[in-house]
Amino acid sequence: MLCFTRQDPRVLQELGGLNPLRLANPSPRPERLRHLVIGTPEGVRGAINHLHLLRYAEQREWSQLVTIPPFGILITPEQGEVFSLLRRDRQVG
């Protein structure tokens, strides 16, 4: 990150005429995180609504609810990815 409080020609010359308005190098591609919420339809909708209230994710950004088949689901990560699971009891009522 570059930040200038004043335009000093000597500093700009040392930096090769770098534009002082550039505050950050754009990253080539942001990391994409995938959130998976598994539970009852009411619990999943509640979690989605809660994340919306926290301004973390808009409700419309989530997929429709998908029924898990009797044989379960298989999640295949990309090389080098890790997994973390948060388990929390939901208060009903």
C-alpha cells in the first residue's frame, strides 16, 4: 500500500514517477469462500436471515434449498483447501 501525505517531487522521482493516488495494488483474483449451512429448512433459512441482518450476505445470494439425498453428499475440496465446521444449537421458538 502506498500513501502520500504530500507530493514531494524527490520521493516521486525515487519511485519512478509512481502515481501517488494509487493506494493499493489490485490483487489478481480474490479468494472465493464457500459457505455451507446444513440443517432443517427452518434452521437454514434462519441462519441465512441472520447473516442478512448482520449485513454479511444478501438473502438472494444463496441458492435455493437443496434436499440431501438418503446416501448423503460428497464435498470434494480443491488441492490445499481446508475445512472448518461450526456447530451451534439453535434456539427454537
